[in-house]
Amino acid sequence: MERIEEIIKRIKPVDERLMQETQKKLDNLTKPIGSLGRLEEFAKRIVGITGKNNPSLKEKVIFTFAADHGVAEEGVSAYPAEVTAQMVYNFLSGGAGINVLARHVGARLVVVDMGVKEKLKTQNSKLKIKKINYGTRNMAKGPAMTKKEAIESILAGAEVFAEEFKKDGVDIAGIGDMGIGNTTAASSILAAITKAKVKDVTGRGTGIDDEQLRNKVEVIKRALRVNRPDPTDPIDVLAKVGGYEIGGLAGVVLLAAANKVPVVIDGFISTASALIATQLAPLVRDYLFASHKSVEIGHDIALREIGQRPMFDLKMRLGEGTGAALAINIIEAGVKILNQMASFKEAGVSEKI
Amino acid sequence: MERIEEIIKRIKPVDERLMQETQKKLDNLTKPIGSLGRLEEFAKRIVGITGKNNPSLKEKVIFTFAADHGVAEEGVSAYPAEVTAQMVYNFLSGGAGINVLARHVGARLVVVDMGVKEKLKTQNSKLKIKKINYGTRNMAKGPAMTKKEAIESILAGAEVFAEEFKKDGVDIAGIGDMGIGNTTAASSILAAITKAKVKDVTGRGTGIDDEQLRNKVEVIKRALRVNRPDPTDPIDVLAKVGGYEIGGLAGVVLLAAANKVPVVIDGFISTASALIATQLAPLVRDYLFASHKSVEIGHDIALREIGQRPMFDLKMRLGEGTGAALAINIIEAGVKILNQMASFKEAGVSEKI
């Protein structure tokens, strides 16, 4: 835990003064004041986070973390657990949704095995193995993982970020997930921390039917009853009802913020990771960008809890980082507005009457 | 008018059968069914519009049309009328918002003088001169243009599209506007056609204050009273309370649809153009994509009138095609999902239990 504390201590408030200066600069560009709306907000926030006047988002990285969930044996997903591993291979061969969208926006994809049930073939150098264990245990029967594993998962995620940051640089990070059963973990985390009703934060995940949804709600209620996670202790919540990929992504968020790197949240699972991170370090909020509003019903509550407003609602619910990829592109558009637009003076355009 | 009728006759329904086939293909890709939400809808619609199984949106073109408005002399804008010409020069030198965003999404920008008040220097080959007149007349005192000019503006827009289509190709078109005073024209068109109350479709444009807004509402009411545009005759509406750039963009929409090219609407003004086009040719609706929900209050009503739902709301209100540029990028993401993702079979991923 001391190593996590050390990371948290390094997270500083964003530069408010520089953000105010940036707003003045934006107001001098050849457009009615404020007329580029949230694009201007994004540019300003990137400046405040990075501390750079003319930030560039050249190195865009999507971190897609995969792990299995013991609770999958309770029939909470529409897909069999082996799909987690199969999808990791799909990520590595470039055929998944996140591959297509990462390429589309010019982002690198970093795929990490945080705890897939099977031993994955590692000859493919694109896969990072940070396996904490071969899937979590069934949270409906006891803690999903030990406290030690929860801490290890966060540190492993931080380590992945550190490796990428040192090797090729990271100007902006998107976080995404893959793990059959992980909406059950994310809903449990959200219910545990916010004390929202389980049925208000439990959705259909990959596409379960009404009966399966009723079962999923019961499973989550049981997991919370059996484990009694402490809402004031995010590590306890993560250990009892979380997942390795969720802990890992929380680690990415923490170390990114410590290095003044903005983080773009994807959907429901990655928002649960960000929630763990903000519970550990409230300053992290100012480093986060919400991308889309997911179809998953608890997502609104989760985003509100971390003080975020989504950019778009395209009725997506795939995860993997797909929404984050599209959002990174929009944030980059905002940054380019700041860096590339001409001022009224430069362009010889008359100002407001 | 016969030449417009000829274009309209060439517009055919989109290919519903091919769209259904495409949905089946999308359902076989390695993701839960429907989990990429509207990205799938966009891909499917592009297939239906183009009639191509594997469409590509390589040639992305933003058409930004500029013109002046006689009604500007009524004090309806926060900026002086000379800004229209100044902004055209800004477009040509690459410093405006639309330049930055068009570059960001890899789109060509076509800037057209449809009726700017002053004679623009034409040595810059990036500017197309299709001037119908040196600004419209003041609609608060009489018709903004003659019926002949209204028809000419539509045909000139169609001609611009035809030139680009033949020269370098157009796989998807975005439409944008520049014209001090043109929200007054767009609100008037909307009120005339939908019979909505003037105050419900009149916003602050470039940023006028409460008193200026009250004046703008009165000016629009006066224009409608003085001119009595026939709501069933879009050419009459365009002539009496429209603008040259609005007519021109309606022409782009019509000829694009006739050539099976999808059109992405930007904000309030370009939606008014699309409304004129759909009134002339109802089949055009299926060729349109709404990009963002503008801050301008009438935009919702306008989008509903042409059967469109916006993709995102980033509190933008700049025009020029800026929202369309971002939307083109999102539509292209959907098309790449269709073309590049692996199927369950190809990737060896298990299907739903």
C-alpha cells in the first residue's frame, strides 16, 4: 500500500491560472466567444492538466486490460467465460472493435492480461502479461480476491503505464476493458461505494434477457451481503467485489495523473476503475474525461459520482476502450483549435460590435 | 426550375435490402449484437445510400458557402457585416475553425462565395465564385431575393457539387455556412415552413444580448408579415426570407443525393438548407446525417422536421461546417467497423450461449 500512497502523493492539482490564460487565448480566436463550446473546455483542461501552453496529443494510447471473473459461473453473462481469452487473441490479431477505432484515431493499443483464466500464448510481443491470478474467485461466495491481490493489480496497472510512458511516451490515455462477467463486478463496486440500489446500477451487459437480469441482480445482492465491502475503503471494495482489470485500470489512472497525463474513460467498467481511483485520490477527477454515455443503466450514476459529463451518446456498450478512442479524437480536435486557429488580429477580422 | 426538377427526379430511395444484409454482417462481427449502437446504424445507412457493400469514405469534402444578408442592417448580429468577407479570407488562409477541423478529419474544404457583399480577390484558386448577387436585400422590407435568384442559388450549389464530384470525387459531403445575419434567415425559413412561433426558433446567433434578441424576433416577424412566404413552396420561402448560401447548400444536398452521396448537416443554418431540400424532394431525408445539436434554440425543431437525430451535443454554435467535420469522422469510424472487424468465425470467438 505504501507504493500506492507514493503515487497518490505525486498527484497535484491542475494549473487553474494557466487554464484562465488559455480561455483568454481562445476568446481571441476568429469565432464568436465560446462558440466552440466543449471543444474549448477540452483544450483548456488539457492545458491545465499537462501544464503546457501548446500541448500536443501525439502519443495517444488505449490501455485495454483483460481478466476473468469467478462470478461468471453464476450465469451473469450472455457469453461463455472463454470469450475473454478469445477476445484477447482477437485484439492481438487486430480484428476487434477497439483495433479498428484505435487505428482510426491514430492511437496505439496496449493489451494487458491482468488475470485471464487460461495461460495465454505469449509469443506475441503486443501482449503484456501482468497476470495477478487465473481469474478472480466467485464473489457470490466470498471475496473476489485478497487485499494483497487488489493492491498488486493497481500496481501492475501503474507499471504498465510507466513502461509505455518511458518507452514511447503517453500524451493521453484511454482506458478500456475486456472480461466476461465484469459488468457484475462494476455494478457491485458502484452499489458498494454509492449505496445506490442494486437494481438501479445493474444492466444487461453483453445482452442478457429479463430472467438473467433478475438473476444478476440477486447475485450482486448476495455478493454484497456475503462480503460486506467497506464503502470508505476502495481497496476493500476492489478486493471483495472487483476484478483484476478494474484494479489495473485504476492503477493506470493514478500513475497517469501523477505524470500529468489526461485519462479518457470508456464505458461502465472503466468508470468503475476511475471511481476506485478517485476514491483513493480525489484530485484524480480533474485528470479525467468522460467519453460516451453507455447503454448500461448504472453509467449515469457512476459518471455523476466522479463529476464527469459524457461527450456523446451513440448507444454503445462494447467496452474495450471503443468510446474512449472516439473521445480522444474529439479532445484532440479541441487542442488543435487552440493551437492552430488564427486570432482576430492575425486574420484581420473585425471583433464584436 | 426544370433543371431542379431534373435533379430531383434522379434521387432514388436508398437500398433497404442491402441495409438488411449489412445488419446481418454487423451481427456476425466479434461484439455483442448491437453493442456499437449508432456506429452500426451509420455504417448500414452509408451502405444503403451508396449501394456499395464495402463503402469507403476516402474523399471527404466540406462545402462552406458564404453570403451576406441585407437584414444585417437591422442590427440582428453581434458582428458587423464585413466579417463575412473577412472570414472568407480566413478560410482561404487556413486559420478558421473549419480549416482546423477539416484538416483534423482529413477532409477537403471547398469555400464558395455565393453572394458576399464585396468583390473578393479571386487570385486564390481555393475560392469558388458563384456570386448570385452582392448580398440579399433586407427581408424586413421586402423579398430577400427574386425567385430567379433563389433557383440560381440552388443550381449554383449543385454546380459546385458537380465540379468537385467530377474532379476529385466526393464520398461524403459536409455542409457549412458563413454569413453575418444568416441565423435570422434560417429562423425565418423554419418559422415559415413549420409554422412554429418565431420566438421558439430564434436564438442568439453569434452572441447577441437580450435586447438585440427581442429586436431580432421583431425583425423576423416583420419579414414574415411583409413577405408572406408560401409554406408549401420552398422556393418561395427561400426567395423571400432565405439567403444565397442557404439556397446553394440546398443545391449541394439535392445533387449529392442524386449521386448517392451522403450529406452531413452542420448546425442551424445548414439544417435550414436541408429543410429546403427535403421540402423539394422528400427522399433526400434518407441521405442526411445530423451531426451535433447546436446551442441555437430552433435547431431541435429543425432537425425533427427533417427526421434527424443529432450524434452529439458539444454546445457548439460556430457553423462553417465544424460540427459536420467531427460527425464525418464518427460516420467513417462506423464504416471502418463494418469493413475491418473480424467475424466470430474468422476470429474463433464463441458466440452467445
